Amino acid sequence: MKVIIPLAGKGTRLRPHTHLVPKPMLKIAGKPVMAYILEDLVKLGTVTEVIYVTGHLKEKVEDYARTQFPSLPAKFVEQTVQDGTAGAVKLAEPFVKGEDVLIIFVDTIFETDLTQIRKTTADGIIWVKEVEDYQRFGVVVTDKDGNMTKIVEKPSTPISKRANIGLYYIKNSPLLFEGIDYTLTQPKHKGEYYLTDAFQYMIDKGAKLQVVDVEGWYDAGKLDTLLETNETVLSKMGRARRPKAVPEGVTIKDPVYIEDDVTLSKSTVGPNVSIGAGSRIEGSTLSHTIVGKKANVKGSTLKNSLIGDDVTIEGLKGELTVTDHSEIRGTA
């Protein structure tokens, strides 16, 4: 089985961090978002190749994939024109060669059993998550047998509450790419070609796409949801990590993820705080915040903040989003 991972986007909703770091490599609980997905692929054991559709900061993605996941054979193809999800997946066609494919968009973390692909009798699987704010998503409508009939973008009425999460398995990849080719000849929707239109083409040609609910689905595509997902991963997915010894004068409020070589003094840390290796927190209070590696935070009170690597923060109070190699000093 081949895996296609489109990750060419610029991550505009997470700027300024994504000026320097690819969106899938921003860390949650001390680990890049894309690592959670790649670890699942290693466990699956049936992946013959991962095809990364790259773009923005592609060299960093390529280096990370090659060095950290060498057991997953990789190909890289650059998407130079950002024309949508259908265009991105189309670029992987020369490497698929008729094999079945798993397509994963890596700006979210999901919890599901991927071995379902070995059991399905359908032509593919589309994974979904039931949500209450269905108006924000493309929602999947099914027939009585649980197969997809259509996807409705941002419905005004609750025709379905099962959101399309960007995780798909397709057995008949030739029909998928036939559908993509057809989609690319049609007018764009809001300036883009959508992969979901290719799935609709497959269904219209008689394909059966099974709809399966995931256990969990956590967004990492913008600051507030990134921090929410950090908290979920810490509290529900076993990533919480306390220091081996808490120094005198330091209060830890769980859940937290703190590397062993982080220096803490006269501070309150947590809840929902991740701190990267080599950082120093002194005389500060941090909550609902992610701090990168080798950062220094002194005399500050921070909440709902995203702090990059090699950052110095002194005398500040409030909410910050500060990218790598920055210095900010105040009088708090």
C-alpha cells in the first residue's frame, strides 16, 4: 500500500511560526504533529512507500522524514501551484502505479484503528468525526448501508454532523485518479480543485466508500486549537511528563510535558504546558502554553501562548505568539 501525504500549504493561520517551521512540524506535547501519523504508519506495517507532496519549507520536511522515519521508504514531489487537494494528490500518481492508497492530511491528529483497511469489503474508507458545529465542515452523508452518498460543504441545516477529517483509504486508485482528472477539467470551487469531488465521481461510477467514525480527531491548524489539542494529548494520550524531581519553590499543575533538562525555579507551570529541551523558566507562571527548546522565560506570566525555539521572554504578562530566535522584554 502507498501513502500520500499532502503538506505543501503555508500554514497561514499559524504565522509567524510557519514562516520558519512547516505546519506539520509544529510540536504538540514535545513531538511534531506529523510524527503522530508517521508512527501509526510504522505500526501498520503494510506501507511500501510514503509519497510526500511538499511545498513551503520542503527541505525541512524531507530531512525530518528521512532522518526520523527511515523505515518508511519515501518519495518527495513538490506542489508548485497551490490549486487544491485534488491537484496535490494528482502529483503522486506516477508513484502509485495502481496500488491501493491511504491519503492523510497532517494538520490534525486522529485516533482510529487503521487495520480496518484490511477488513473492509468496500472500495475504500472515508473516516469522519461527529461534531456539533457542523456548519464549519464538509459533512458526509451516507446510505442505509453506511456508504457515502455525498459530501456537503458547510451545510446550513444538519443534513449530517459527520465531518470529513482528511483521512481516506482507496482500493481502486486508477478510478480515483480518473476522478481527479475529471475534477481538474471542471470549474474551480473558491479557486481550488477539491479531492472530495473525485470521490463523488467514484461513487457516481458505482464505487462503495465505507464511512467510519474515528475515536478522536484533534485540530492543529491554528493557535487556539493547537493549544486545545496539546491539552488533549497530554491528558488522554499518555504524553504527560513531569520532571523527575520538582525543585523547591516550583509548583506543577498537571497535565504538563516537561523535558528532563528543563530548568525550573520559583515558578508555577501548568496546566496544559509543554516545555522543550534546554529551556529555562524562572520566576514565571505559565498555563495553556507551548514553549520550544532552549527558550528563556523570566519574570513573566503567560497564558494561551506559543513560544518558539531559542526565544527570550522577560517581564511580560499576557498572551504571546513568538517565533524562533526572538527576544521580547517588558516591565511586568
